[in-house]
Amino acid sequence: MSLAAQTHGFLTPTGVEIAFLLVGLVTFGAALVTVTTRQLVHAALWLVVALGGLAVEYLLLTAEFIAWVQVLIYVGSVVVLLLFGLMLTKAPIGRSPDADSGNRWAALTVAVAAATALVWVVVDAFRATWIDLDGAAAGSTKVTGASLFQNWVLPFEALSVLLLAALVGAIVLSRRAKATAAASSAAADAPGGRPAEEGVR
């Protein structure tokens, strides 16, 4: 038995476990605010907090490579892409009534069902799995990088194409909005577009 086990006991939480729990609660709260707020910009910023909390959780699990990938790809790319999309499409900064579709109970039902299925799949898949703590660290940069660039190259590249497609879609939507606004302005400036002024003349 190790010194840590003799000091803390089997069920006594350590400092890392307490920090893991606290960061998990903050992450859960940020995720909850992200999906319940009606302000799109605030939702994006709270998403940064939620994804950053996940990165801290990975660090506490000594999976430093996954933690920095979380920061670089999700916080540094996905959220920035989301903010660019909000700016290019001129989304309202304040409260947006369009952000509430009125299907909260249906969304909650789907979310609970998906979470239940995910937990069941993970528990069933790793029920008889044992981790060799004396072997090489599974979350180290060398092991994870080798697995990523040997077995997961295609999904990694597909993710980059998906991000590019989202950015191109935001640009197309912004240009279409500008074209619609220009057409409306041209129609208003046409000779028949100002009947009030003609009446005054």
C-alpha cells in the first residue's frame, strides 16, 4: 500500500479529486447557462468557460495533450469561428427572441435520452476494462499523438473541412443579407418607391 493510500484512506478525497469536482460543477453551470441564455454572444462566451473547464479536467487527469488540443481546437477555433459567424451575419448582441423556439421540453427530453444512452454505452464498453497504472501513460503526448496521426487522420481532416464550411456559410449568409438590403434600398429610391413624397409634390 502506498503512502498516499495510508494517509488519505480509500474513500477520503484528495486535493486533485476535490479540484476535479469543483471544476466539474463550474463547467456544468457554464454549459447550462450556454443552452439557456437568449443572448447569442453571451452563449458563445459561456461556451468558452465550459470548454476551458473541460481542458482543466483533462489536465487534472494528466492527459495534457488532450487538454491542449481542447484549448487549441475548441476554444481557439470553434468558439472564434462561432463569434466570427455571429459578427458576419450581424446577429443581435442583446436578447434575441429567435433563440427560443418554444421546444424546451422536447429538447430536454432528447438531451436526457442522449445523455442516458451515452452513459450506458460508456459504462458497458469499459465495465471490464483495467488500466495498467505501471505502464506508459495513456494520455501522454507521445502515445496520443501516435494514435491520432496513425488511426484518426481522416476524422481530424474532416473536422477542419467542417470548420471551413461553417465559415464559408457565414460569409455567404452575410453577403446575401447585404444583397437583400441593397435591393430594398434601390426599390425605395425608385420613382414609384416614394408615394408620400410624390403626394407632397
